[in-house]
Amino acid sequence: MKRTAVLSLILVVAVQPVLMALFVTNVEALPGWTTETVDSAGWVGTFTSIALDSSNNPHISYSDASNSDLKYAKWTGTAWSIQTVDSALSSIGTSTSIALDSSNNPHISYSG
């Protein structure tokens, strides 16, 4: 059975490739790859942007189309921490872009 992801990000950390899927349906990683589900609550994962902090932990900004939210996820080293950054009655969080400053604080730009 062929397995697919609706949306995925490919990240290489310390030469170990990681496939991170935000909205997942039956994902199977390639040999030698690790699969991480970041967020699967609703229709999430469009307009993604990713940055690595000084410890090589990923930080991701993305849209939650189910709730018209802009979301932010970060890997704490043991688990994903997810929070809603902004909400609206209509579409928000499109065309996201994330950057981290020298203290690993996220800065997210977006339209909506």
C-alpha cells in the first residue's frame, strides 16, 4: 500500500534526514529517515516556514486553515510545543516566514 503525506518538510540535522509532516495521512519514511508528526489537528500545515535554533532544534510557522490561525511549533528537545500566534474570523497566517534571533526568539511575518 502506497502511503502519502499531504504536506511535509524535509530537514537535515547533523546529516540525519528527518521528514516532518504537519498534516499526515499514512506517512511512511524512507529507509534511514525519521518521521515526526508535528500537528495533525484539523487542516494544518500550509504556508510553512522553518528555522533551526543554536541547538539545531526546528521552529516552524504555519497556517491552520481549519481555525483561521497562525501557528508556531518548536521542538523542545523531547517534544513538540505548539501555540497559536494569531487568530481571525477569516483567513490568517498565509505566506509565513520565520527567523530566529541570536537568543533563539522567533520572529514571524505573515499576511492575512
